[in-house]
Amino acid sequence: MMAPRALELFLAVLDHGSVSAAADEAFLTQPTVSRQIAALEREVGARLFRRTTAGMRPTAAGERLEPLARDLVRRSRRAAAAMADHAAGQSVFTVACPETTGNFFVAPFIAAGGAVADIQPAAPADVYGLLRLSADIAINTSPPPAMLRGVELARARIRCHVPPPHPLADRASVELEELAAGPLLVPGFGSAVERTVRHAAEVAGFAIEHAAMTSNATIAQARAAAGHGAALLIEPAAFGLVHVPLRHRGEPLAVTLHAGWERGHYASASIAALAEQMAAFMRLRLEQEHMGEALGDDG
């Protein structure tokens, strides 16, 4: 049976392109790493690397082994983490989510004592994919794929953020169609706010004009404060901005946050409980921070 340590060294050589770099990373000597790789090659019955002027490159057998090795190493580390958690009488998990979600929801949850050890930020399209690598639970603005367990966490209303002198600053709410001509500032890269706004406009038969895509909500707010347009976000107002609830045909526009995790995860039951705790925390935060009320039957 292939030993996890040998597989880790195989991946280290693969990732760094040299035995010496892999040895440095693992705090081992080069001969020790070479012996481990040679033993692994004997076990699989094929050469795994070829030496080139550009460094160590995988053979066809090495390329075939790579995804298997990464999966086995990941599972081995998870097993070790599970036993360590058991010995300590606790479980802490890694959350994959978009950067803004991590900043405004998960980090405060950690500060409040939530059982989360780390956050792995990713673009919305990549969040659930991190469950195959190292994340235990994923939070995203799209529902998880059918092969995952999932639950709805919270729904947050989209708000229009403007500086106090802006004509909309004193409004009780603003209709999306009023903003269609722009200028607007919207988080891009597949954000739920951008998808929701454009879909609502498309169904209603009007176009969103002059909407600038920003890398994240913080940049959208900064540009709104500088007078570059109204920012459409779910986050709390910053940089002296005020927020006005956004509506479409009289109804609030909202973004739904979901959690997803692997059905076969060693701590699936604990993650389900964690998701419930995060849902309660996020809904309370939405109310307390005025990020948009948690939607009830009226939403």
C-alpha cells in the first residue's frame, strides 16, 4: 500500500520540479527523498519522473498518479485531523467562500467562537470545487451541486449605497429601473448581486446601462464614496456612505447564501450542526449590522 509520506514527497517533487527543493520543504536530505521516490516507483511498477534541463518532469505514469496521490494525501490528512479533533474533544473546520462572504460573515463568526479554523477565499465559480481539495464546508451564493449536502443559510437584501449628498440618500427605497441608466458599481466576477440585478432587469425588459464591475464590495464602496456612481451591495455601508433598500416592482431584491459539504465527510453530522449555527449567526448579523433584514414571509 502506498504510504502517505511517500506520496507527499512525490507531490513535492512534482510541484517544485526538483528533489532538492522537495527535500528542503520536508526538512529531509536529498538521498532520503530519492529513496522514497525509488521505493514508490518499485511499488507502482513504473518510472514516475524524467530528468530534463528544466527539472524533474512527470512521466505518463507520474501524471496518472498525481490526482490519485493528491486525493489520498488529502484523505490521510483529514483522517489525522479527525483523530486529533477526537482526542481534543472538539472539531474545527475550514470554510471555502468568496472573499466578501469571508470578511463579513465567517470571520466575525470565528471571532464569536465559531468552530472554524480557517477561510479559503475563492471566486464563486470555484468555491464548491475546494471541497475536493481541503475545505470542509463551502458557503456560496449559488446552491450546492446535487452530489453535496446543503442548506440555505440566510437571505440578504441588496441595497443601494450612495454618499449623503446624493439625491437618493434620503429615500425610503429605490426601484432598480430608476438606476438602470447608471452609473452603477457592482461586484463582478460572477457575484450574486450582479447576477440578480441583471436577471431582474432582463426579465422586466430593460437593460442595466453603465454598470462598472469591481473586484469586490470594498472597492465598489470606495468608488461610490469618490462619486463614481451608486454601489449595489449586501454589505454594511462604509466610507461615510448611506444605504437605501433596493426594490424591483415593489419587491425587495435579495441574495441567498447557501452552505454545502461532502456527503461522505468524516464529520458530516458536526458540519450540519455548524451550518445551523452559522445560519443563526448570519441572520442575526444581517439585522444588527443593517446589511439588509433577514427576509421573512414578506420577502
